[in-house]
Amino acid sequence: MRLYEFESKQLLARSGIRVPRSQLITSTSSLSLAEDLLPGIVKVQTLTGKRALRGGVQAVDDVGAVGVFAERFLKQGFGDEPVDRIFLEERIGFTEEYFLGITYDNRARKPLLLFSRHGGANIEETARSSPELVKTQLLPPDGEVRSYQAIEWLSEWGFSGKLLLRLAGLVRKMARLFHRYDALLLEFNPLAGTDAQDLVVLDCHLDIDDDALKRQALEFEGLSSRMEGARQPTEFEQKAREIDQLDYRGVAGRMIEFDGNLGLLIGGGGASLTAFDAVRNSGGSPANYCEIGGNPTVRKVQELTKLLVSRPGVDKLAVIMNVVSNTRSDLVARGVIKGMVEAGKDPSRTIAVFRLPGAGEEECRKILDYYGVPFCGREVSIDEAAALAVARAEEATGHCA
């Protein structure tokens, strides 16, 4: 979940990180402080990227230019995304453009610091064509970088004197912010270096882990209902999110709605995408994409199942997951059956396929057998389970004999 630039910079300013002076503009009548910030840079506040390349960032020298820019985007939006805020910042003179970022290294299970002396809009191309220009360093998972550690890294990267100390202090503050806000990405690009060897963050991206939204929602307005990019969640998707927030244990509610008739409970790493594609490749029409995993509670699976099978037009439900070790298949089965019964559905008629081998498999078989639902184990591939689910969904709608 990405924050708007103005939200990210508010956090930086509170943490003692220098950002340009600014004004948030919500209408052409709110330009009272604009004169004090000119010459300046005016930017649309959007969750989509490449604003500068698409005309969403512009240098302005007078209030009239600010008003023209604001009126245009506040009325027309930015691409497909509506715009209700424009951000005006003072223009900062600088001699160097750096890139400084922290992301999460899933393999090492630690934050990863990235730094380049070649910041700006083409940093992705720089990283691809000249990876040696991007320095990396694994960070402590608790966000506490010691001064001597930061100084040692930056000394190796060619810094010294006052700039070295200021960069080291910035790295320490950045690491704390990354940890404090459950971030998956915190990026300063460009990070401007001035003649006085000051450091100013000219643009900032902060992406928060979706699983932490409930904890962070109190600090940011509308965060719990915001999606990456321009698309907003449907009412159905929002209900699924609320179900996922019933309990912190496991995932059951990350939903994308489609127009099909076959409900899906899928998961197991990349197996969720594999199962979704297998259903479509077999000619099926998914009603949703929905990941479950991490051993969600029976209640979360129950409520999610009830939501799926109660949706108009959904005839069948397919449960297709990889071989599980961190999710108990018997608990998923209990939740699915409970949700079916509460929705007034016959499990034996509504469950098109149930493929969930792994932990709790024997108990899962017993539960499903009691309700007349066949269990599919390792002997049935994900592709085969998807094809079986599609065939049964077509039978329910009369598309095949």
C-alpha cells in the first residue's frame, strides 16, 4: 500500500529529515501561500508512477502557472486516476542527485539498503545496465543501524567529511522509519546534495505492508480502503478485507472480483496464480482471485466462504491449494463447511473440487467425507483439479451435458 508523496514527506519532516517547504492545494482558491514557495515545483498527488514523464510534475515561476496546473488536474484527473490534491514545493538548487532506498530482501529476510550516486528518473535503467553503480547492504531487522556501521559502509562508497556524517545520520533515520511503519519500500529519489553539503529529499516513496494496514490505519486517513494505483476496491472486495482483519492470524480475504460463476479459494505461494490461470486455461470463468494461507482461523475461512457462495451468479466453489505445511487443511475444511451451511448451501453440491494436501490431511478427509465432498490429494495436479472444477461448474449452469 503506497502512501501519497505529501504523507511520506510529513513523516520525514517529523523525523528530522529535510524536505522542501510545501503547500497542499485542494482547489484553485487555496493558493494563499504559493507566492512564498516560488519559484517552485508543482506535482499531482497520485499513487501511479512516472509522473514527470507523463506531465504530472512541472516547474512554475508564478502563481498563475500554479493555478493553471491545479485547475487542469483537479478537473481532469491524471490518466484514469482522479486527483484531489496538488503539491507545491519550493525549488531546491543542488549539485548532486543520489538514490537512497530500503527494500525487503525475502531471501535474506532482512531489510536491504540500496545506494547510488546516479539518482533521478532513470535509476531503474542505471540498475539494469550498470548494476555496479548501485551499492547494497543488508540491515539489522530491528531498524537500529549503529553510527559506526553506516559510516563504514559510506566510507567504502567514497564519502568523507561533513557529507559522510550527514549521510550516515540519514541512513540511521531511514532505517528506523522503515521498521516503524512496517515498510516494504522506502525510497528517496532524488536525494539532493547541495553546495553546503546538505541533503534534501526531493521525492519519496513509502510502501506499507498490506498485513500492517490495520496497525497503521490510525495515522493515515483512508489508508485501510486504499489500493495501489488508480483502482479502488469494490464493495465485495472491501467486505473480504474486513473479514481478513477479523484476526491477525493467517491470510483469508485478499480479494479481486471478477464476473465469473466459479468462486475460488486458492493459495500456497505461487500456486494461487497457477490455480487461477489453470481455471482460465480450462475454459472456466473465475468469480474472484483470492489468496488464503498462513493458517487462517476457522472463522475467517467460514466468513470468506459465506461471502463467496452468497454472491449472485456463483454456482460452485473450488478450493485449490499447493501441498501445505504452514496451513492446516482440516481447519480450512471446517471453515469452508461452516460457511456453506450458514449460507444455506449443500457442500456436496456446491464444492466443485477440494484439493488441499498436507498438514491435517487425514482429518480433512474425514470432515469432507461426512458431508459427501471428495478430497483431492497429491495424486491430482493443480491443472487437473482446475479442469475438474470447471467441468462441474459448467454442469451446474447447463453448459455441458
